[in-house]
Amino acid sequence: MVGLMDASLKGRRALVTGAADGLGKAFALALAHAGADVAVCDISSSVSAVADELKAIGVKTYSAVADVANEKQIKKFVDDAAIAL
């Protein structure tokens, strides 16, 4: 079985919610280390610092402050991420 860190995600794109800290941040970083371009959002503006970490890894990234409970905010996040990545 191939683990996530053994798999190449180069050329893939991922969206991660709740990415400002905890598991969301850990997933975003793992995806980036595997080569995926990653869009991140959170209700906290500190999500932009996570985007900076992702850029330092060398992948494309997009970040936004968005609440997953708000349909308009999430639709905008997904639409903007699709353009940015």
C-alpha cells in the first residue's frame, strides 16, 4: 500500500477547509509536500500564514477567509480557487 507521502500529487489541486490550524493545516501541508497545489480557507484570518507556508514549499496556493456554514462564501472560495490554481 502506498502512503500519502509516497504518492505524487504533482499536477493535482486540493481544497482544504479549517486550514488555519490543527488537522486542516496538517492536511494542507501534507498535500503540498506531496506536490499538490492547495487552496485553503478558514474563519480565521491566520489562514493566510498557512498559505505562506505552502508557497514556501513551492506549490501554487490560494487562501480565503470563509465560513463553510455560509453557502455564498464557500461558492466564492471554490470559484476563486479554481481560477487561482
